[in-house]
Amino acid sequence: MFAEHLHNTIALLKSNPVPVFALAGVVLALIYFKPREMGKILLFGLFITVVFYFITLFAETLDIGSKQKDQMIYKSRNVIDE
């Protein structure tokens, strides 16, 4: 999941270099002129990223568990029918 997203992001960056450099310049200027505010925004973004990661990890775990439960139910029904 993460590798595919990273690959798509790199492809987007390679296909649009001018806007990427402009955005990077703006971000670097903001970090230079307003480091305290940008540090807060960076920490908040990191926090949101970690929360999103754990939510998706938990959702995938629930999905895998429910699929395994469904498979076991069908296996049990097949054994009873025989």
C-alpha cells in the first residue's frame, strides 16, 4: 500500500517539476521566516499521518479477521452437510 502510494507520488513529481520546485521554495521560505508556526504545522501533520496509519492498519486487521471468520463458517457448514 505504502510502496504503491510512494511510486505514484514520485511519478507525479517527475511529471511536474516546475510546480514542485515552486512549492518547495515556498515551504522553505515559510520555514526560514516563520519556523515556530511551521514546526507546529509539521508536528500536526505528522500526528495526523500517524493516526491515519493506525486507523488503516486497524481497519485492515478487522477486514482480514472477518474474512477468516466467514471462511471458517463455510468450512463448518460443508463438514455438517457431508
